[in-house]
Amino acid sequence: MTKAKGLEVSLAVAEAVKQANVDVIAAYPITPQTHIVEELSVYVANGELDAEYVPVESEHTAMSASVGSSAAGARTYTATSAQGLALMHEILFIASGLRLPIVMTVANRALSAPISIWNDHGDIMAERDIGWVQIFAENGQEAYDLSIAAFKIAEDHRVLLPVCVNIDGFILTHMIEPVLFIDQKKIDAFLPPFNPALTLDPKKPVTMGPVGVPEVYAESRKQCEQALINSREIVAEVFDQWGKTFDRNYKLIEKNGPDEAKSLFITMGSMGETTMTAVQELTDSGESVGQVRIRLWRPFPKKEFLNAIAGAEELIIIDRALSPGSHNGPVAQEVKALLYDEPVKPRVHNVIAGLGGRDVTVKDFKKMYAMSRKNELDPNYTIWGVRSDA
Amino acid sequence: MLNNPGLENFEKITSKNLPRENYISPGHRACQGCAEILALAMVMKVAGPNTIVANATGCMEIVTSPFPQTAWKLPWIHVAFENTAAVASGIEAGIKALKRKNKYQDDLPNVIAVGGDGATADIGLQALSGALERGHNFLYVCLDNEAYMNTGIQRSSSTPYGASTTTSPAGSQSIGQQTWKKDMPGIAAAHNIPYVATANPGFHLDLMNKVKKALTINGPAYLHIYSACPTGWRSKPEKSIEVSKLAVQTNVFPLYEIINGKLTITKKINKPKPVVDYFKTQRRFAHLKEDDLKFIQQKIDEQLARLQRLETDKE
Ligand SMILES: Cc1ncc(C[n+]2csc(CCOP(=O)(O)OP(=O)(O)O)c2C)c(N)n1
Ligand code: SF4
Ligand SMILES: [Mg+2]
């Protein structure tokens, strides 16, 4: 293992994809995803990566071409953000329904209108039910590591599902961070060549994507869902193996701060780092507070999550997306539904913060904590920092 | 212009050397007299076993693939309605990469995308344009039955002027379809691809030879096939071939090919029949009046004259 190199996180992700030796990249530019695919096109142009770079005319085609190339047996990668992800919507379900292990980076960005190039999780939350494995990275190192691990998870014959790695737009994609790169040889040993279960092979013809009559549709969807549920174990296994091989450990759900913390912030993505600074400062001043990070969002790791929050009296769930007309943001909905069956339930506060790139600072988290202690947060959710004069 | 190795020594398909094998099994659920499935089967006969098919949502997809049955003896994938050209471009790119990286041992297969007129001229036009422009080595086949048949005979931009459909119904205030049929082959040709042709299963040898040429030529090829649909056209199922032939004999659907930009009419009609002979065979045109038919006849004549001008065009 070489020493850490400071570079833009997008370029680290591109490096990961190159090291995964993908066969096909089909992508369409959108801020803040662009630097990843630009870098990959450079690798292909100068022969550093032997792949077909398909410069498609839209994200709908990026996903459709990815389905085609994955079905043909090629290791396939794409990346997008917000409007691009929304344009892929229809095909995302088909990619998982056909059990194709495509890997996609989502550089998370707010959805229009009004048009915004800045970060939130509104894009992926609108795609929550696509049947993909969905992972959130917190920093540049994680973005690099998980982008490689994603291929191993996706292509495992016990999974065979597409995997999406979420990295916060700008906050991560455009940040210069120290990243430890791994030797190609070690990656090759960790990630064997793609060995598809079924391909469009003229010697062994199969019919992919047939009509699902009412007698079979439900079973087919259930099978896909079962594969997604089962993937939890394989994600954990691959993370374990990563830790053993490369000495960086990732958990599906990660708890930080004092074990016995009474209040817990629940976060996903890069915001976790800022939260941790606040948690640290609050702990230093004698407060009983910690943090739980959701790294694997789909399938939701129920057991691990319940374990992580056991004993807590209060959860402050940070959502980076709005679920208009609902009681809560998407993450809080998920957690509340889970708590319904629990004999002892912590109080739940839900703060929707950082929409469309709004800055959320250490001070903000401390204030959220103070308000939660005094029960000053809205019983459903509070949109953090929204101006009433707007 | 892209190169086209192979056409110099092109060996024609004749009635003597017709490929025998069928790659779409009988027992599929197409309607009686469906000329669309007939055309599709002819395409596959020529393509042969080393072929991968991407099929858009539509009649052909539905009637050949109700799980757990399949009519396909070729590797076949259906993804969605509007993206079959995109899926095909992914297949082509994937296999190309695998071959280059020594992970694909066999000869490169034919990659054929199949879509209806709706899938091609309307909702899938962008994906098709992208795939043609990028220069993938594949054949796109548009099976043109002149409406969205799978969903119940709604109009498309390929529906002919005056035809009554469920969303362009003829009525006291409407002639039916009010727009002229979109020139899809012209749009494909505008991408400067090496091969574009129109075909019709009523002229099976012409059709099959065009498939063979399209697959021989390197780069994208586009084949626009007239596909009589008795259910949607309200014509007699047993008359589908007759109707198909009439479409050419009246110049309603001229047969031509464009190789590297050069247009040739492949079926010249010396004594064209009046369009009314063709219109009489289908009840979708039953409401048309004499004046309407006169107007249509005039437009059809103009359309042919334009093709003839293009044919004699020196450059
Ligand atoms: C995005 C989307 N919109 C609409 C449909 C509904 N739909 C399925 S097939 C079809 C029409 C197909 O028409 P065409 O391409 O001409 O094929 P045909 O059935 O006539 O052979 C429509 C409208 C769909 N499946 N997907
Ligand atoms: S509706 Fe028309 S195109 Fe569709 S299967 Fe029937 S005859 Fe063929
Ligand atoms: Mg049609």
C-alpha cells in the first residue's frame, strides 16, 4: 500500500473504476458527476483503461446501454446525478429486475425546480424502491474503497443486483482529500473477473425480459426482493474481507461516540463528518450524545441498526431530502416504521437539513441537539434553517 | 463515408438458396395474417444463429415472450419501449470490449434491434439517432404497421394521412390522421450511415437480400419494413400479402435502398395501380371521399417523383 495522495474525490472514484478494469462505461455528463466520467474518458483515450466508452445522448440511454452491455457479459459502469438519475428512472427497475450487476456512482444533487446543481439526497430518495443495493460513502477514501467493493458485491452470484454508491455532490465529489490507493495486483486478487450467470450467448440462447403474466409477476418481484434482502449478508462479508485485506473497516451501520450515549444523531453521507465534530464537542462538554451512520441504505440493515440504537433515549434523524406531504423525511419514516415493533422506543426528532446545498455546520448540529433536549423541535419534522420571510 | 467491405462479392439470396431454419417458433401469439411477425421471421432467417436480438415493447415482444414460454431460438432481450437502439448499442459495445480483451472467443454476432413504428419514429427516435450517430455496428429494424397496435391501434407519426385510428378517429370534423407519414428512412439516412432501406414481406427476396446487405456492411444499418396488420387496419387476414404487394404496386410504400448515400429504387413499378385499389382493402380508409383520395394520389405521385429525383441525382 502506497502513501495517501491528495486529490479530488471524483478522480479517486474514476481511479477505482479503472482499477476495477471495467469493460464498458456508458455515461452522460451532469454536474457534479462530470469529473468522474471525464477522467474515465481520458483513461480510455490514452490506453490506461481498455474499455468501450459509449458517449450516449442521454442518461436514459446510459442506463439502457448499460443493461445491454451487462446482459452481454461485460463489466459495466455509469455515473449520474439528480436530473440524470430521474431520467434513468424507468430503466433502473429493469436493471434490477433483470438481475444485472451494473455499478453506478450517484453524485447526489438536488432535483429541479428550481434548478440546483448543489447537494442533497432528493435524487436517490426518489429512487428508493428501484431494487438496487444502495450505499452511502462519507469521505473520499470511502468513495474510492466502496466503488471497488461495489463490483464484488454486485457480481457475487448470491446477489447479482446493480449497486449504487452515493457520494455527496461537491461536498465530496469536488473536494481534495487524502486517499490511499491500492496496488492493482491486490485489487485483481480481491476482485476476480466478472463471471456472469447468464448472458446473451448465441450458443446458449436465453430470453431476457419476457412478459410477466399475473400468474408469475408477483413471484418474479418477490425473487428480486429476496435477492436484495439476502445481499445484506454479502455486503457485510465483502466489507469484512475489505477490512482484512486492506485494513480499512466498514460496517453496514456504524456507531460513533460513547457507547451509552442517550441521544444519537442518525446520518447518511458526508454530513456524518460534521456531525461527528459536533458530537465530539458536545461530549467534551459533558453531554451524552453519539452518532449512528447508515452506510447501507438498501437493503436496510434492521438488525444492525436496532443494535446500534439500543439503549438510546432519543434519536435526531437528519434527512437530506423532503418527502412532500408525508409525516417525515425518508430516513425518519424508515426508522419510525422499524421502531413500531420494538417494545421500547426512543423519542424521534426529524430534522431535514442541507437541502439544495444549504450549508449545515457544527454549530447547527449543536443547536439541533439543544432544541431536542428542550423538546423545541417540531413533532413531525423541522426543515432546518428555512427562512420564514422567503 | 464508412467502408463497406463485402458488398463487392455479395452473393444474392434466391428462391433456390433460401435459408431454411426458422428462429421464431410457431405457436407464438400473433394474430392470424400478421405480416409483422412474418417480416420479423424473415429477418431472423437471414441473420442466422449467431445473432442477438434486442426487442422494443410492442406487439412482437408481447406475442413472442409470455413467460414461461418463448418463441425465440436466438438470444433475445426486451428492456423497454423507447430504448431498444440504446440496448443494442450496449450489447455491441460490450461484446466489442470483451472480444478486444480476449474474453469473447466466438465470432462477433449480428446485433439486431427491433422496434415498431411507435418505438422508432416516436418515443425511441432519440435513442435511435444516438445509436446511429455513434456508429455502432448493428442493424435496426423498424416494423412499421402504422400505429401503436399493441396498445389498441392508436396513431403514431408513421400512421398514413387519412387513416382512422383510436386516437385519430375519423369524424364529422376530422379526416382521421391529419398529418403525413413521417419519413423515417430519410431521417435515418440523414445520419450518413452506410445502409438504409425499405422492405416489405410481400417481396420476400428483396427483403431478405436487404437484411443480408445490412448485416454485411460494417456500421449501423437501418431497415424500415412495411408490416401489414389485419387487426389494426381492418383488412382481411388472408389478404395480408396481397395488401402488402398493393402498397408497392400503388407506390404508397416504395422499395428502395441507400448505400453510402446513393439511393436506388429496388422495385420499379412500370404501371402503378391507383392508390384507391390499395385503400379499398382496409377499412381504416373506408371513410375517405373522392376528393380525399385525389389529394392522396397527388401526394403519392409527388413522393415518388422526389425519390426518382434522388435516384438520378449524380451526387
Ligand atoms: C414509456 C412507455 N410508454 C408507453 C408504453 C405503452 N406502449 C407499449 S407498446 C406501445 C405501442 C407500440 O407501438 P409500436 O412501436 O408501433 O409497435 P406495435 O405494437 O405496433 O408493433 C405503447 C404505447 C410503454 N410500454 N412504455
Ligand atoms: S395487432 Fe397487428 S401487428 Fe400486432 S400481432 Fe396482431 S396483426 Fe400483428
Ligand atoms: Mg406499430
